[in-house]
Amino acid sequence: MKKFRLGMIMAVFAFIAMLPLRVSAEETKEKEVGVTCTPTNESRTEYSMELYIPNAAKEEIAALSLELEVDVDSNVTANGFNDPVVTFSQEVTGRAKVYESRYQSSLNIYIAGIESLFNEDDTLNIGTVSLQTVSGEDVALSGVRLADDEDAIMVVRGWGDAEAVSREIWEDNTEDPGPETPPNPDEKVESEFTAPDGSEITVSEKSEKVIKKSVLAYLQEYYADKLAELGNDYKVVSRLNLSNLSEDEIDQAVKNAFSAVLNGKKIGQYYDISITADVIKDGEVVLGLGNIAIPQMQEKIDLTLRIPETVRKSGRTYQMFHCKADTMAEALATSSGKDNTVTFSTDSFSPFALAYAEKGSGGGSSEPDGSDGTKPSKSAKTGDGADMMIYLILGMASLLGVLAMKKYRTE
């Protein structure tokens, strides 16, 4: 009983008696604080949500709240709608407790964790939101957007207090350039990147930079002696490789690893995806420094893969899976594009599997599968279940009470 009282006291102090902290403008340029919501299908019945806050990863933001507006398409005619359904991503469900509710036309999302939620690029893939009529039909949406309220985004950093995040566009202070950046010896080495011909798989410009940087770091760590003999007069060419694999080409141990995490989904296509590099001097590949496999990136990269025609079908949902070197498979954070593509994040390679679930089949929706999110509910059971997490949820409840009183006074 004493332990429970102590936890209650900790929760109250966590959300009431702490000093407020403001999002820093450091190291940001012209990217706006907010939520990017994009449709995942042509019928616009589902939208993916990505949150960006400057320096969120460095400042280890672990709890936050969002207020979104879910707008129904003006052409939709229906007698009534159910509450919006939020399917949280693995990035959220694997690190925090989640709660969502609807207040009139607003969708309120609350996320409470004890570890940093954001990726190194200060983004968080929240998940997807959709809406159905009372008869169970999917509803076309005209958009999902951040509410106009000043407190539409609230954050809690460690033992900090919750406060509204300014959505102004941060700009560099040109009067104070800051300390000079030390010269990077890697800049002396020419580095190129090539992707497969066609549009079967593509990478963003940002991911290309991560690949080139990771390749140089790997070569300098494991081939330092050979590179030293070349001086700086050489070029590194890195490549993204993609090969379709048949089921017969996949080891049984890898198949078993995938089966353990599919959660009812079916594999539509196996792939061998890899990054390799050549060191070139005087126009020729240096002996012993050709076709070097790069097993790991320094941070996750985003790959966009076109769904094969044999796997495409209306109503299907897709997810990428990866079998790591230790023959343990993992579900990857995956989003679907408008043009029959999926985008997923990874920092290691080979082999991969594109899996799918039929609409209404329940594949991966009855319980969290580690990536697709949670089953739609008012309270998703996620995380480690530690006592500290319970206290954080209690603290979040205290915060909700304060916000509700604020709205009541305003009205």
C-alpha cells in the first residue's frame, strides 16, 4: 500500500511540480513543428501521421499529447459515424502507453513513456487514423490536420512539465553563426551512390547521404590499412541492390523466423536487399576492395519499394519484415503510398519479405504485432508494464484534468 501511495505522489509531482521546458530552435532551419498527415490509399479512407519537433530525440521527449481534426469528405452522405480509429505504430507501442479519445470533431491522442520516442531525425511515426459509418463502411476523409488551439501539441520531457509547443517556423540566427565546424577528412574522398535502374526501389536524398556516410565509416574501420596506401586519391562507389527471391531460395530457418512474427499475414514476395561498395583508383576497382558488403548503417534509412503486380489487391494492407543476421525476424515500420508502393525503415540488410493481410481478415489487428500497431481500443496495452509506467499514466490523467478545466473556463 505504501508503494502505491509513493507512486501516486511521484505521478502528481511529474506533471504538476516541474519546471516548464520549451522546444529549442537549435540546429533547425525551415521545417515547421507539427504533424504531417498523408493518405495511404487512393480512396483516402486512411491517413498516416508523422510528428516533427526540433531536437526531440536529443531532448528525449517521452510523453506528449496531440489534438487533431478529422474532416469527412463533403461528398460523403451518412446518418452517423463511429469514433475515429487510431492504429499506433511500433515506434509508439513499443515504447509507451497510448490513449485516444474524441471530443466532438477533435481527435485527442495521449502518449506516455519513459524512454525517448523520436528517431534521430526528430520525427515520430504515430500510426494511422481512419473512420467508419455506424454500419461499418469506410469513410472518405478530406484531411486530418492539427487543431488550431495553442495547446494542440503538448510535450513532457523527462521530469519537465507539459507546455504548448510553438508552431512557428524556426530560422537560423544569421548574426550569430556559432562555432566553426571542424574540417571533415571524409570530404576529401569522393563518394558516389547508385540505385537499381527503374523505379522498383528508391531512396530519399537524405537516406543517400546516410548510406554514403555509413559506407565510408565502415571502409575506414575495417579496411584502414589498404585505404592508407591509397592516400586520398580514390573514389568510393556504393550501390543499393535488389533481387526477388523465390520461396525455394529461402532457408527454412529464415522462413521459420518470418512465420514467428507474421501475426496472421501472408508473404507475397521475398527479397534480397543489400548495400555494396567498390573503391576505385585510376578508373579501376582496387584489388581486394571490390563488391564489399556493408552490413549496417549508422542510422535507419527509408526505402520505397513498388508492390509487385502479383501481390496487389484492393483492400490489402502491407508490411515489410526483415530477418537479421542472428536469424531473428523483425516487423519494420511500414507505410503505404498512393502509387502501389510501401516505404519502410531499416539499418541492416538481407533477407526481407513483403507480407499482406486481406481487408477484414484480422491479420495483425486482434493483438499488437510489433509494428502494425494495436487493436483499436480506448486503452492499448503496450510497453513493459513496469510500475513506473502506471504512474506516468496516472500523471497523464492529472494533466487531462487540468486541460479539461482550462477548456471549461474558456467556454
